[in-house]
Amino acid sequence: MHIQRAVSILVIGTVALDSVETPFGAAHRLLGGSATYLALAARYFWPEVRLVAVVGRDFPAAYRAVLERAGIDLEGLMVNEQEDTFAWGGRYHYDLNERDTLYTHLNALASFDPVLPQTYRDSQIVCLGNLDPRLQQRVLDQVENPAFVICDTMNYWIEQTPEALRAVLRRVDCLVVNDAEARQLATEPNLIRAARKIQAMGPRIVIIKKGEHGALLFYEEEIFSAPAYPLEDVFDPTGAGDTFAGALAGFLATQRGFDETALRQAVIYGCALASFVVERFGPERLLGLTPEEIARRVAAFRRLTFFPNGDIQTLLALSGSDHAS
Amino acid sequence: MHIQRAVSILVIGTVALDSVETPFGAAHRLLGGSATYLALAARYFWPEVRLVAVVGRDFPAAYRAVLERAGIDLEGLMVNEQEDTFAWGGRYHYDLNERDTLYTHLNALASFDPVLPQTYRDSQIVCLGNLDPRLQQRVLDQVENPAFVICDTMNYWIEQTPEALRAVLRRVDCLVVNDAEARQLATEPNLIRAARKIQAMGPRIVIIKKGEHGALLFYEEEIFSAPAYPLEDVFDPTGAGDTFAGALAGFLATQRGFDETALRQAVIYGCALASFVVERFGPERLLGLTPEEIARRVAAFRRLTFFPNGDIQTLLALSGSDHAS
């Protein structure tokens, strides 16, 4: 296989059947899971995306075909014929910022022991979707020489497996969490201090996702604040965080390095793709996006944050001088 | 009196004695109130700031001197010798995003009937601080030809005097509210839709303050998203919103018009001054700021939101082409 640069992206996480209720409707047994969103988003920027996950005997052939048609390498998608596919049900509140988990049927996920196909072991960019940190560790152990490791986690692992999570964090370049998780992981209410404390745990890059308020990137000493795209119609926030991380990974694959400049842009592409995915139930919006739509949305992010240079010295001199005479 | 341009700013609101408890300490009988913060912030940008408010017999001469030394016109500061000064006590929670009001002693505010001095009636920029909308109306009635009206309000007036509030809004150019108030006023959980509904009530400009998440400016059809300055130490959020609105008014006074370009910049100056005021209890930080400090902070806002232009077409073409051969 000859690709332009020897970069490939490995995503590990869940492939799930999601049932979602929102104030706008409900949808059942949608294609979902962190690995699904990670891979479908990354694929918009980079062709070489390898997936590691497990599904069960009930996983629809049509969903497998969706991932195949998107060009995702499914050699690492295991099928457990003794179990059903991991299934998650959730209900979103009135303002879509909070959700209740209605059920979590681990099914095939309960005995998931990720073994990387030989062809995956040279992956450069590794996206560790939200999973038991011991599984995230096991995946990292099988990658020969990862150049950039992105990691997600959640409150459950912060509470239940803090030691294993700390061990993973020491091997992570970029942790992507939401604001509540950052506060919990750092036991610190101030988000800026929380990010600094997490950086001291290992990841030199911390990205805090804030839903409708955008995202904060902490790159060593620097901070970048990305807005959320102002959406009047959010249908289903499921998968927005994984879409963000997948687009981030995909964009970074196109760059020469993982420096601050690349990361700032990557965060904007992450926000852009996340803003699309919430417009429909499930990953539907990630299947038919055009480059022009993405380009237009990124341009909208630029307009959204633009402010002109003022002549601050003149301005402040004015207020300091004596105008009464 | 000869000023460079015939612009003056009128602020109306409360001058109060605030007692504040935060996780970091407590302070009692601080100089506070919406008119205080509005005027002290506006004064950084524009020399002609006129204040209308009432205080009581217990208002310290030292606090009056603070306002005088800042160059604020106090001809409209009434003193009610029968009553004490409006006093407010509040306690902030652990993460400083929520607060409980411990007491509100209206005192002199209960019988406040704002009468504008003759010299105030030609004011161009009018800042209506959070007050009974019937009083806000009465002030507007006394201004001959206001060029730009900025208005604040709160949940109490949204619930208790909805009709009076609607009547004020029809005469307002720019409403400045926080996110919860915007949702409540518009009875709409989505902030973008809420802003659109509020614009339909009168104000062509709506600014939604989101505390640690920054602010959103809705200028006719356009949206501008301003970040919050990433502060590791927030001591006392009291007055941040009024400081924001005061700086906005002060900056606008220096501009040729109230167009979108001016408003985008004004919002950044508002966020910048608000980011200073929360660093200390009360308005202390607004008394000794230098132009250089403000300029540095505005420059920091620019770094905070900067992202480079990517070559999106090349990038997306890349992912669309066939790299395997």
C-alpha cells in the first residue's frame, strides 16, 4: 500500500446500537458508539483510518456496509457470535445540555479484549475512545511507535479506576474531556486550573469540550478558545464529542507536526464537524457532508470570532486627558 | 463645557452597599450597585459619564469621593436623608457560577423616582442598569434624543412586570442579559432562538453574557462569539455584568457609529474589563487600571481566539482522492 505520507489513524472504542430520546423525537437502534463517530469524522480528512471494536451477532449488515463504504479499515472489527452488540439508551433534557442514561447493555463489550491486527501496529495517530482505561493501556501496548495519542474518558472511569486512568494519562499527548469531567478528574472547580492539573498528570495538550459553549485548548502554556457554532436546531447531541476528536485526529494527520498552530486549526475542524453531527439523529450527517459544506462552516467560525483591531492607545489616551476646559 | 465630540453617557441604576461571601473570603459594605460599576467602567473610555441613582444617609463620604475622583458627574446622585442606602448581601457557590441572595434591603431605593438634572437631558448613550422597568421608562422619557439605549434586566422583572419590561424593550437598541435571563425572557431553551425572539421584541442588538463562557453578540442577522478571559483566580463575580455593559457604552462613545464593527470591538472591551473586576472584591480593580493593562488584555483576547487559515480545498481534496494503489 502506498499512501502519500506514512500516517495512519487507529481508533478504538465502541460500536454500539443507540436509542435516543430528545424533546424533538426518538430513534432506536441507531448505528452509534465512540469508534463509529471517531472513524467517520476522521475519514473526512484522511483516508487511512483503522478501527478496533467489537460487535455482536445482532449487528446489522447494513451498518457494517456504512462503515465499509466510508472507507474505514474494518480488519480490527471483531464479531462476538455469542453475544449481542453493546446497546445504549439515553434521554436528553429540555435544553439538551444534560442527559440521563436509560440503560447500558454491555453485551459483547463485557468480554472485549482488543487485539490489534498485525497491519495496525504501525499506526501513528491513536485515538483512544472512552473505554475501560485498562483496555486503552492494552491497545497502546500493541502499537509499535505511536506519534500522537488522543484519549477520551468519562466520570465512570475517573471514579472506578483512577489508578489505571492515571497510568494511561502518562502515555497520552492529548486528553479530550468535557468540562464536568475535567473538574472531576482534577478535583478543581476552576477550568483553567483544572486543565493545568491534568497537564501535570501527563498530557501536554488538554482539550475541554463545553457543548454549546465551544471548547478550550490548552497547549503547553497557551490557551485557545473555540466557540460553538450557533445552532438553532440541535436534534441529537449524541456522538458530538467523538466526532470532535475524530475530526481533530483526521486534521492532524494532514499536518506536518502536532504543534500549536496545527492544534488550533484542528480544534476548529473538530467543532465544525461536531456542529454538523448534532443536526440529525445518529451519525447520518457524517455520511453525506461535502468539502464545500465543511469549508463554509469553517469560514463561519472565522466570522463568528472576528473582531477588528482598535487603536487602543489613542482610545485610552482620550479618556485619560482633560476634556473639560 | 467643551468636549471633543458632543457625546455623553448617562448611567442609571443602583449605588449600593454590598456584602459578599465567596469560597475565598468575605467583604462587607463594599461600594457596589449597577450604576457604580457601569460608570467606573465607562469612564475608562470616555470622560463624560453622568450618573443617576439614590443613596441614603449612611452612604460613606469616602465612597462618594471614589466616584468623584473617577471624574463621574454626580449631579444626578440623590441623597435620601430619611433612609439608609440600598444594601445587598450574596453568597457565591463553590464554582462561582451560582449565587444566593442573602438579603436585599431596598431602603432608599424603595421610593426612588429618578429625576434627571437639566444638564443630563441631552445624553446620547443611555445605560439603563437593572431596575424596575417602570423607572427605566421614566428615565427614557426625560432624555431628549437618545442615540443608543443599552438595557439590563433580571429574572425578577421578567416574572413580576412583564408588560412594563416589554414596553421598555421597544425603546432599547441593545439588551444585555445573561443566558438564564435570555432563556426565561424568550421562553426558549436554545440561546440562538432566544436571542432572535428577543430581537423581535425591539432591541436590534442582543448581548448574552455567559460568565466563564464569554458572551454572544447578536447584531441584526450577525453573531459574534467572544470568549471569557481564562482566569485562574476569580475572587468576586459581583459587578462583572455591569462592568461589561459600562465598558461597552464607553467604547461605543469613542466610535463614529453603533455599527457591527464597533459592537464587536465593544464586546471585547467589555469582556476585558469584566475580567479585571472579578480579580478583587468589589470595584477595586476598576480604580487603578492602566491603559497598558487594558491593551495587554485585549491583545490576549486576540491570541486566545486566533486560528490560522488552513488550505481547506487541498485538505479535503486529499481525503477524497484514492491514496491506495
